[in-house]
Amino acid sequence: MSAGRKSLADALVRKGLTRGKAEEAVTAIMEGLHAALASGRPALIRGFGSFHFRESRRTLMWDPRTGGRRNLDGGKLLRFRPSRSFLADGRGGN
């Protein structure tokens, strides 16, 4: 099951919020996550997990066009790490 903005807002509506307030809350959460990650800080949601960027290393690859090797520059990878309580509740993991 995927959890998009609409399904998150629907969950808040089931908890008693109006549709408008639920959509505002989801938008505020998403904007907060985006702002934290854009500034280089990790985004932490207690009881759920954290999002952070990790640097990937430079890699040597085979170029099929030329048949030679070339360097592929590293970049940033967005990573998610579930919290211990999330995993302990049985809601996360494999």
C-alpha cells in the first residue's frame, strides 16, 4: 500500500479533522520535510523514522558506446531509517 497525500489526508479525516484542515496539515508536514532536507539537515519524525541525504562515492563504469571505462561522479542519495519503536511495533521492516 502506498501512502500519498490523499491517503494521509483521508486518515486524518477519519480521526476527526475536516477535509480542509487535514490537507493543510499534510501540506505543512511535507513542506517541513522538504525545508529540512533542502537545508542539509535530517528530517526526523519521532516514532516513525528519519530522512537524510548520504553522499555516494565516485564509481568506475564501463561505457557501452565507446567500449572504454569512465568515471561516474558521486551524488546525493535520499535515505530513510525507520525508528526503533516503528520496527518494534511490527509495522516496519521486512
